Amino acid sequence: MENEGRERIDDEMMVVVEKLRNITEHKQANRLNGNVGANESHDERGKIQVQVCKPKEKSLLDLASSPPAPLQANLWAKIAVAAPPQAVRQTNGFHSMTPPKAETKAIPLVPIRPVVQALLSHPAMPPQPAPATRGRRTGRAGIIIVEGKFTLGSLNKLTARICEGALYSVEIHHHTGFAEIIFQNAMHAKEFLAKDKYTMENTGFGRFGKGFTVRHDRYKERGWDADLEKMANGNRERRRLTFSAPCCSQYGECGLGAYCLGGCDPKYSFSLESCVPAPICKSMEYKFENLDSVVPRTKYLGDADKAGWVSSGKPLTTNGDLVMTMAPDTVGTLLSSAHYVWYGKVSATLKTSRGAGVITAFIFMSDVKDEIDFEFVGADLHTAQTNYYFQGITDYTNGKNLSVDSNTFTDYHTYSIDWKPDSVTWSIDGKPLRTLLKKDTFDKGDNKYHYPQSPSRLQLSLWPGGKEGAPEGTIQWAGGLVDWNHEDIKKHGYYYSLVSEVSIECYDPPSGAKIDGDISYIYTDAAGTEDTVKITDKPTVLKSFLGSGTDMGKNESKPGETDVPVIPGLNGAGIGANGQIPSGNDSNNGPSTDFTGPSDKHGSSGAPSENERVLKGSIFAVLVAVMVLVTM
């Protein structure tokens, strides 16, 4: 019966898609332009609106054939779930759909998950447009649905918030009194439900008292769960959304344990306190005779005094060098400093990798996506690309290429980033080649300095920008697709980059910094700017991978007790995904010298396992490994 029901829903959805297709082909969609139906009346039969934001100089015909990425899911998902076919057949187009009087109470609330899944695979669905250049801020695939009763008087305000970009998609079923709000991922659901005070106070979400549920389309696989504390005496302030996976990474993945450590984004996690405080800066110099200072992410619980670096992938050592490797069917190697830096000078002496599509990176990355980059494209061995970002906001004018005197693959060069509260200087081999002044980054649009200003981890990485399936713009930037039959693959079993040494020099906190300790950094506000950072004595170490910033002492569970993900890249329940320290799930379990480089005599490929998926060295790299529904 369940399968029959789903097939019926899919068939009904196809009717809607075909109807839209016909309207588009006959160019009847222009009459749907206007103010999102904001002035429509709602009669007693339960009129249903399809609410589509109208971008400037764009008709619905344009949107349907090639919609901008932020509106694509809105447009198609809205139309797909607007009404069952008996309602569609009664309408002229899709602006207002009025079900027959006699059937008003009988019309079901259409489940959205099978509808959207079928919609995405339907021939009428236009392909997802690839970004013209490297994309950013891409969420993990997944749709979250929120159901709850709405008051009709709040619809226009809610619609306005959609058009402003605060929300992604809303479909109101007036005949049932329910609303389905569709989000790209958990971060946006949380942002709307827990932080968007305007919406909470000016829509039905601020008034209905029976609560609502949040569902995720990967519920069984990812262990998503959410519940709402019941309101006490109708007090809205007591209503809190509680995720069993409260910590969301920079890449839109959420869970416990490692998700709450380095890379936990406080702006999009359940609360600022969900993320574990970040270890304060410590001046250090690293050489790599062995991997004693490197701890795999599957074993790191936040004790930065026992680990200089946290790794994903397969780092090796040879002749005093750290080797970052990237074998076929992997996404390379990432090392992140355990201690954060809040202004300082960092240097790395290294040889880059080579080959089309192969990216070597040496960057600062903060948990709120402030970023300062050195990136090297393997197809151009005489150029270092520099860039910076403020909270992940894309601005393609920020990049600048620097010339390198000799080959970056065959020769060691020292790359330095001197990051101060008022300037950033990029240097190569001791020569300053680019300086950015904070005063030049002021943005009049939001009245903020778009300048990297939050505590950041230093990251070294090797990753496939030209991985097959990546957005076309990313592949072009990376110099083309990765050649997995390259001579380095044939000879060594992987692409590689050599790191000779790394130094970190910490600067004093900025003037006016909030200081109440000397152990960790925390955020006091979701703005994520310099003035919201505080130095504290709060601890940084979890007791197990079931902990979070609000429950750091939580003990390990029995295997299989929870399905909540605790280590990015390790999927499913059981050992390694439920709070236990796994055995062999990360490929760098201890020192290794199995590299067969140009001047080495050892001999093992050390290739990572086929299913290894790691976080990348740059925010761009999320596009490489994650299949997404919408590019933000």
C-alpha cells in the first residue's frame, strides 16, 4: 500500500510538472509575474497560491528554463507540491489553485519528499547551472520539512522574507491550515527557527502552540532527529528547537563529537555554545621527522597540547618532510592546526604538487569562514594564487596572482602570511608581494569591514579541484580534470606535495579584545566579527565523540546506540560513527615513511581507502565531494 501511495503521489506530481512544462512552452507564464500574489484573497474553499519571488527583469519563463541557483528549488519545489491534480485541473495556470468545494476537506496534504525526489529526476527539470567561477557556501544535499499551523495574516510577511533570501521555500496549504517549509539543509532550518526573530514574531510560527516537527530526507541514513520543547503557558521564549546533531560544520554537515571541534560554525549550529571552545594560539615551529605531532581526526577530542595537527586522508613522511598524498578515488589530504591563530605570522616551506586539476593549499580558515589563501594550481607551476574572504562571502575581485621565481613542484619555496588586525601581507621567500589593508575592505551595503578577523586554523591540503563531477567553473579554475593516469600516479600511486617546515608566530590580541582567561576562544554573538570574540578559560577537550560544547563530559555509548554522525566523512552507525574511537577508519594511524618520492628509497603507495571522504583545505573544495540540490 505504501508503494502504491508513493507511485500515486509521483504520478500526481508528474501532472503538475507537465502542466508547468506546457505553460512554459506556450509562453503563458508571463502573466504569473507580479508581486508573488501578496494581495491575493483567501476564500472559504481554501485557495492555494504558488509563491515565486520575482527577480528584476526576469519572467517566470526565464526562471523555468534557467532559474538562478538560489531560486531554482523555490520555483520548482513550490510548483510541484502546490496541490494534488484534482486542484490543478480546476485552475487557469498556477497563480491560484482552487480545489472544488465538494473536495476541499478530502484533499490530502501532499508529502513533499517523494515529490521532490521525483521532480529532480524528471526530464522537465532543468539541469543545475554550474557557477561561472569557483562556487562557495554550498550546503550538503538534503531537504528539511517543517510542518505547522499558520495564520493567514502572516503569509505576506513570510513571503517577503523568502524574497529577501532569508528563507528558501515555503508552501502554504490553506485548506488544511498547514505549512511546509523547505530548507536546503539543517543550518538554514536552524537559522530560521531559532534565530530569525523577525519571522518568529511576525508569522504563525510565533503563535501556534502545539509545536511542529522537523524532518530530514536522510533521516535513516544520517540519524537526524529534532523535537520541540512544549511551550510553558504559551511563552514563546521557552520554545527551543533541540537537534540531536547540534554542531554544523563549515560545509553544512551536522553531528556530534568531531563536528563540534575545529570547523564547527557557531553561526549555523544550534547555539553558539554547541561548538567546543577553540584552543588559543601558541607560537610553534614544526619539522616532520615523523608524524608524532599529527593526530587523525578519528582520535582527536580537542586536546591541542597533545596534537599539533589534525589530519584527514593519508599524510606520510620522508627524509624529514611531511608528504600530503592524493590517490585515485580519494579527495586528498588535509592538515589543520590544533591551535587557532587570532592574528599572527605563519610560514610554510613546501613543494607543491603538479598536474591539471590538482590543488595545493596553505591557508587560514576560521569557523565562520573568514579565509586567507595561498593556493597553487598544478597546471601552473610558476604562480601562487592569493585570496581572502569574509565569512564566506564571494567576491571574485579579491584574488591576485603572484609570480614565483622557479618551479613550485621541483623547488622548495617559503610562503608566508602576515595577518594583523589592520593588514594582511603575502610573501614568497621573504619578499612581500601583496598587502591588503583592512580600511580598504569596508562594505557600504552592510556597513562592515569584509576583512578576515576571527580566530582561524592554519590548514595545509592537497585536493582534486578537477575531480569529475565538480562544477564546471571549479574544473576550469583548477586547470581541467585530474589525470588519474599521470606519471606520479603510475610511479608512486598518488599525487603528492612535500612540506619541509611550518612556523606559527602568535600576535597579541587586538586592541579592546575581551579577555577573561588564556585557554580558549569563544564567540559571544552570532555576528562572528572581531568584537564578538572572547578569550576565556573554558576547556577545549571532549570526553568522547558523543559530546558537544554543551555536554563536553558525555561518555561513550555502546556500539549501535546512536545513529548520529560524530566524525565527518564516516557514515552510518556502529564502530567509528557512534562515539567509539574507530580502528583503521582513518588511514594515518601512527608514523609512516612509506613514500617513494624523487630522492627516497622506500616503497609503498599508502593510498587512502576508496570510501574516504575528507573536509578540504579550502571552502571551495566542498564542491568537489558533495552532491547538492541548490548552489547558494
